[in-house]
Amino acid sequence: MPPSDSLQTVQRLIAYNRSVFLRFERSLERRPWKDAIADHGTGHLSMKNTLAHILNVEEAWFVAVAQGRWEIFDRKGRQPKEIGSWKELRAYRDHVWAETDTFLATMTEKSLRGRLKAPWMPGNYTLEDACFQVTIEQAHHLGEVIAVYWQHDRTPPAMTWIENLPQNAPKPERPRAKP
């Protein structure tokens, strides 16, 4: 049975989120670590903390709330202040994405309609709502990072939907033949 429209939408949103996240991570990695951890007065202070928070949000919704795995909040290495290098951020990202992928592999149209409750949020919602929450929150926080880029006269990575579709993703450069 082919995936439903809702399931395909969720899968596309998650792929988009990852494409955008990687663009920002790779762009920031090209800068000195001190730039990534500098306090810019944004919601999570530094750009590194903002990226870690984006991963925290995905882990909270898709692992803790959706699967009832509340122990993740006690896991070492997930708090922004515990992440002290790009290597540690990438390790945390890989962990979160692997946990999310395991869960998403079991996702069905019916599970997307399943009701959820997060203790820090009012009301009840569906798993599909949680996916939109993760996506919109990532966009919000990357907007803060974009503002920091602009404040430093730098061009931020592309985060538009169209530019992050698989067919529009940047292609690796081919080595040029010597004349």
C-alpha cells in the first residue's frame, strides 16, 4: 500500500529539515569555533546552542513525546552547554536522526493521527502536528541564525523549500580538467 498524502508530507518535511540543518551546520563549521559559541543575544545565545536546541526539539517530540521515552532528558551530551565541539554536535545530530529514523520507519497514517501530550505544552495534538511543530520551530530558530549572518555582513545558507528539494540541492563540484 503506497504512503498516504499526510505520510508523504511528513517524510518530505523531515527531509527538508535535515537538508536545511546540514546547510547551516556546514556553513558554520567553516568559521572558527569561537564564532559558533559567541553570544549574539539570540534566544539560545550562540549559533551552536541554537543548532543543538533544534536537535533537542526533534528529539523531544519524536523520541520522548511520541514514544514515551522520557529518559532522553537525562542523557548526557544533549544539552547545548555539554556540546563543546563540532564533532560532539555531529555525534548528537547523528544520534537524534538515528532515533528519529527508527521511529519514522514505523509511522503510518493511523499513527500520524494518534494523540500526543507534552507536559510543557497546553492541549493535545497529533503526531502530524508534532512534525509541523518541529519544522516551524527549526525555521524560527534558523531565522535567528540568519539575523546573525546579516549582522556580520555574511550571506546565510539557503533555507527555502524549493532550494532544498532533492533535485535542487547543491551538487558536488566536479574537478575541472586542466587545459
